[in-house]
Amino acid sequence: MNKRIHAFYSGRVQGVGFRFTAESIAKGLGLTGWVKNLDAGNVEVVAEGDKDALEDFLERIKEYFSHYIRNMDLEWGEASGEFKDFGIEL
């Protein structure tokens, strides 16, 4: 059963390649969803896939951007299956 994460990252997370790195990691793990910058300076991520892959995604993002992330709000849910791939939303 696939799961869904909805996360908000804050800190210095814009202008450091966060969206492109998140997209690359997600695609490599077979996740679907999107990542986008928000006007408030934080980044929003919605991703669906296997629970282990989602946990791996979160850990890789944390490791890669540990110097930039100040806080992360995370919500888990059931996957909707609405996404075909993972991309960057504008």
C-alpha cells in the first residue's frame, strides 16, 4: 500500500538547488508528486510511493540540506494515485 507525504521545509531552502535535488532523488526512488517554492521562503513537497522509499527520500533530503533546513513539518497520509511522475511546480 502506497503512502503520501506532505512536507514544508523552512530555513535557507530556496536558491540552493533544493527543488532540483528533491526531484532527482524522488525520480530515482520511483516516487510521484511535486516540489515547489512558496512566497514565504519555504518549500512544499507532496510525494507518493512506497513507505520505505518515502522514508529514504526524507532522509536523503535531510542529509543533503542539513545546513540549510531549519524546520520541517511533515504529515503522512494515504496515497491518492493522482500523480504520474515527480516534477517541479512553479
